[in-house]
Amino acid sequence: MSPVVTTKACFDDLLTPKDHISRSLSDTYYIDPQEDLVLRTHTSAHQNELMQAGHRSFLATGDVYRRDEIDSSHYPCFHQMEGVHIFDPKELPGAPQSPESIQYVEAHLKETLEGVIGVLFPHCETRWGNDSFPFTNPSFELEVWYNDEWLEVLGCGVVHKQILSNCDLGHTDGWAFGLGLERLAMVLFNIPDIRLFWSEDVRFLSQFSENELTTFKPFSKYPPCFKDVSFWLPSNFHENDLYEEIRNVAGDVVEDVTLIDEFVHPKTNKKSHAYRITYRHMSRTLTDTEVDEMQAQVRVALGTELDCEVR
């Protein structure tokens, strides 16, 4: 399925409100705003079309895209898995959306996903929490106690009755879940940096083989280089736009961007931010000249593309 979808499929069909932050230009990659075409932000963008095509139990796995912060666990492209199960009405103990039916679907969902997580994290404690998604009601999150901390591994819930009705499935009920594959793999394989999934470094790739759960063995990291930049914020500033411009200049060489200082001028009330940019190549040492050139390009981009007054 194409990663380019309509805003209707990505948002409207999933009951996402018109003013939801996920629809903004700062959060979503719009291919053509005039035609409402975007890079899918989740595999749920295909949920309705698959149900309307007659599929009743399916997994949809693919690459998804979001404008996001820059650190070891965020990347503008990652992979998700969407799972949906629609019941035969004869299986349900009551009418669709009745308390009896919802309770049955919820129990089936939790039992199924606890089974999945039990295979991935054997002998680990799990717990359920309430969550909120536009396309499921009720909604839940599943956490697992792993390496001495609670980790959220997936979100899920009972498919919203309006979505089922829109797909001509108002006569039954179903559940859905979604999980991020890189986040899960980082935990299972102990991989410290999401950028490594895009690396062609043989020291990384040679460590893994099909059907084997291998703990990642770190190899020597090349030294980081830190550069700071500060600027007066324009009225329409959004941090995701800053991250995007830095990525446009440095690509995967940028490892982390951290806000290190905020300042409000006492007379003009203008706000200033200072960020520390960490540059580190995954397979070689960067030269001072390379880093200085990238930093100079970042400063120019902040002024020309974001209308920031660089200090």
C-alpha cells in the first residue's frame, strides 16, 4: 500500500478532530496541501479501506512518517504494525456496543495481546492502563516491566462504533492495536540509537540473523561534536520545524538537539531559545571543518526558512 494517503484516510476516517495537533504542518509531512495528500502518520490510515474491502482479521505493517524531535529514540521515518479483529456477530454475547459485547471484546483483546507480549517478554510482569484514541472506545495501553522499569509497548482498544458503521459493520464489534517496531526492537535487542536501523555499517548488520534474538554489542563510538545556537523566536515558532531544518542540513549526522536555555527580554518581552546540537557520524570521525560548515548552514536556514533572528 502506498505511503501517500489522503487526509481523509489518515485523519477524518479515524475521527481525528479538525484542530488536532497531528494534522498540523509541524507534525505531518504534507505532500500536497492543496490536494490533502500526506505521508501516512500511522498504519491505521489503511484500517478503514481494509475493512471495507472485506478483511476481518489482519495485520498491516509499513513505514510511517512524522515530523518529530531529534534524539536517540525519534526518527522522521519508522515502522508500525496495525492489528484488527472483527467478530462474527454470532460470537458476541449481546447486541453490538452493548455492555456485554464491549466487555467480551475487551477481554478477548487483552488476552490476545498478553499472549503476544508473553512471547516477546517471557516471564515479565504486565499491566494495563487507560488511554485515549479517537478511533477506539474504550482505549488502553499495555506496559511491561523490563530492565527494572515500566515500558509502554502498545496502544489498543475497541473499534469506535462510528468507524464500524462507516465500514458497514454496525452489526458487530471488533478491536484494534498498534505498536512501533523500532521502539520494540530497541528494547529487545538493546539497541541504543534509532539511527542504527538505517546504518549500512557491517559492524551493526553482521550482529543479527533471522529468527535469532541477539543482544547488540556496542562498537566504538566516534567522538561527538557540540555546537550551540541561540535565536529570538518568531511568532509562529514550532520546535518540530527547527528539528526539520537541522535534519535538512545534517541528516543522520545530527544525533541530538537539546534546549539548554530560555530567556525573555525584560523590556521587549521577546523570547530567546538556545539549543545544543550534537553532531556524530555513525561510521567515521567528523572534521572540524565539516561540523563548522553544517553549523553555518543551520544558522542560515533558521533565518531564511524559519524567520528566526539568530543571536
